[in-house]
Amino acid sequence: MVQKQPKTPIKRERNEEHIPCIEGEGVYRKPLPVPPETQPSKRWSDSLPPNERVFYHQTLSSARRAAHFANHGQIPVDSLDITLAAQYNHSDDLFLGKNDVVLQEETLGRNTFRRLRNTRDLSPEKIIPLKHPLLIGGLKEKASPNSVKLMNTGPHTPLTNPGYSRQSGDGNFFNY
């Protein structure tokens, strides 16, 4: 089977906050408990005793099963829903293995409504049109003055090792 690669992979990093990022799966009707404010240089859990850390920290599973969490209804209920949501296409992919028939989009690294790990999406770098604002800088590297690529261009410019080339008639080497 030929795996179809995603067009642009999603950049994600580990979520260090106390609530996971599951906005794509549903909404909270009531906010979850928030730990007390700490200094900006400290993590939220550094100054808390262990029992309060466990109380405030939500895993993906505990956040999905919270009483005040309402999902969007896309979560599969039984094995038929999982099979129908798979990437298997009977007309394109014929006689695949049992595991390929139920292969989901999350396993292939595509962006879906469901998170498999407690990560957060990184915002892509902004593309600045025409390389503005002005970037000021010097040469990145100094090019050698003996380089063949720095010669004046023309029909007789050699683009081989400096000083050596092959003759067009018999292929013998000659020196410039």
C-alpha cells in the first residue's frame, strides 16, 4: 500500500498547561478549576502540594469525560463507525491487510478533530511578502575568487574543474 503523505505537517509541541487543548472535540459548558496564580518564571504546578496538582491537572481522558464537556458528536460509538472513518478505499486499495482497513487519519499524522497526545499546535511562521521589512546584513560567506562560477558568463566558459576541460572531438583533456 502506498501511504499518502500530508501536504503540510502540523508542528506541535508538548502542552505544559493544566488543561489540554481539545477545542476541536467539543466545548466546556462550565470552566474547569484553575490553579492559583504563580510567578511568570515558574510552572503552574511548582508551588502546589501533590493532592492539589492532581486536582487541577486534566489529562486528555479526564477532560473528555468531564461532566461539563459537550462533544461535537463526531466520536465513534462502535466498530462500524471506526471502519467507516478509516482511510481505506475499496476501489483504490484492494486486498490490504486487516490493520490497513481500519487505519485512521490520526495515525497517518493528518489534522483531525481528535488529539492523541497532550500537545498544542504551533502557529506557522508569517510569510513576509517581498522580503520586507528590510533585512540588514553582510555576506553570509566569502566566495573564492578562483571559483569557476564567478567567471564572466559566455559560450566558452568552462564549468568543470579549474583549468581542465575535455575536447569536443575526441574527449582528451587539455589545459587552459
